Amino acid sequence: MNINSTKIILASTLICLNLTILSANQTKTINVKIPETPEVLAKVPNVNIITNDGTEYKNNPTMEVPKKRSAIGSSKRIPPNYNKKESNKILKDVKVGEINNTIISAYLQTLLVSKEELIKKLTEANFKILSEYKVDKKGELTSIVFTNDDITKLASKDMRGFAGSLRILMDKQNSRISIANPLYVMEAFMQDDHNEKIAKETLDKLHSIFSDLQNSKDIVKFSRLKRYRFMENMPYYQDMTKIAIGDNKTLLAKARKSKKIVYEHHLDNGSVIIGVKLSNRTSKFVKKIGYQNSGLLPYPILIENNTAKILAPKYYIAVMYPMLSMSEFMMIATIPGAIQKDCDRVFR
């Protein structure tokens, strides 16, 4: 190594040492500001709770809320195919009790009169009183079953005996009389044998007796009465329940021995309709769902062709209480079975 090279190396070393000393003596702190993470506001959608027939659903877009049934049997009970706007249309020249814009009322209502006066009016119009039945212990509710020759003759066919009478409920507490509409009853219970002429003549007679009749709030689309049922998988009119089998006379004799018969209605074809008392425990179901239509008691039993049968309770209660809600029906869930057992005991 020559002398010049040595000098260069020594000079470079001195420079590096001086820079190091200078850096140590003049240390400067450098603050680096790290930017803050920006706040991101996430919008959380509101969670609405939708109740459908007692079941709750959230507004999750992936969950489909089932549609409510429009047929009878939904929790908010309405007649089948009932249109509120259409039902409010009152057609001119339509009598109380007649079909009004496809809708018919199940009952006709008027102010209360004494039982004696009521029976007198009915008999003077050639109606026959079959029974007077106290629905409650206090006697504020009385069910009167009545008929006439035309109705009896019309119902004297197989499986049509239940149309052979009408019901009146005398309600002292509400100072009201509620009469089963003959157009409604005959359409439901006569099915394809419905006779419009006799039904309207019977309605006209009731108008001649009571001048101030009004339609009840119990309404149904008239065309549905022939295939009426509470809801899907529930019985129709024709789905009657057999209670006992035997000769007609023998069955009637057994029923009489039970001391449960309130009335007997003998039809022209040899069939007999009997109205029977239900047990105290069973008959209380009318208190739970409303006394307003409790004229369906006493419970009718048809004895014909050596068989005793009843309208399926799930059908009979529903057709006599057309505005019955699902929740009310569930309140009396054990009653249809209890009614069948009570009727069965009549023939033991």
C-alpha cells in the first residue's frame, strides 16, 4: 500500500468518526403522526316483529312470512270470501234476512217481548212450539224451538231432519230476541234439497209477526253455506256422527228412559228429531264463546233408518256461531268430544 492510499483511508475514517460524534450530540426526535382509523357508522336495519296467527317473525329478507288464511278459521274470524267494502253496500228493496249483495245474516233480532206474548204470536201464525229450554240457571236466556207443517214436510227426507225446526233465543239481560234466519238454516241443513219458496214464505211470516226485525252481525256469504265448515280438515254438514244403532222405536224408547229429552219432533217419513240436555259441565261452553247464539241448545239428535246421529259438533257449533274466532274455538277444544259422549249416554 502506498502513502497516498494510507492518507485517504485515514481521512475517510476521521470523517466517519466526526459524523458519528455529531449525530450523537445533535440527536433530534422525529414524531411521526399515525392517522387515526376513521369511524365507520354501520346502519343496522330495524328489526320489526310481525305476528301471524300467534307466531312471531322478524323482518329478515330471507324469511318469508306466511300469508294469513282468508277462509274461515283465521284468528280474526270473517266469513268466507267476505269483502268489507261490499258488505257495507245496502241494496234497496232487500228485506231483513234476505241475501244482500251475496251476504246473509244467520239471525234476525228484535226487541224483547214476554214469553207468553211471543208464543201467542207464533201460534197465531200457525207455528207449533216444540220446547222451551232454559239455557242458564237464572232463566235470563230461554231457547224456544218451533216449526210448522211446511217446514216439517220439507225436512222429511233422509239426512234433512235437522232443517225441520227453527230456534228463538229470548235474552232478558240484553232485552233482545234472536231468531234463526230460515233462509240461512234451510240452505245449510237442506243442502241440495233447499226450497227457496218455503224459506221465503217462512221469513215473510216472521216479518208479519215482528215488524222491526234487524239483521244480526253474524254473516256469511250465502253461496258457501252448502259447503260450510270451520276451516280445512273440519267436518261438513254431511259428516254426521253416528251415536247408536238399532230399531227407531227402540232407540227412541232408550232416549226417553234417559230423561234427557227436551222435545220430540216426528217427521212425515218416520224419522224423529229429539232435542237433548247436555251435562251441566258441557253446556257451559256457550258462556265461553258468547250467549248471543246459545239458542243452538238443546242439542238435536236425528233418529232415522235405525240409526241415531248428530251433526258433527265442530260443524254445528261453527255454523250456529259463524263469527267464532280460532282463539274462541280453542277455548272449547274439548267440547265436541264431550257433546258426543253426552249424546251417546242418552241411548245407554
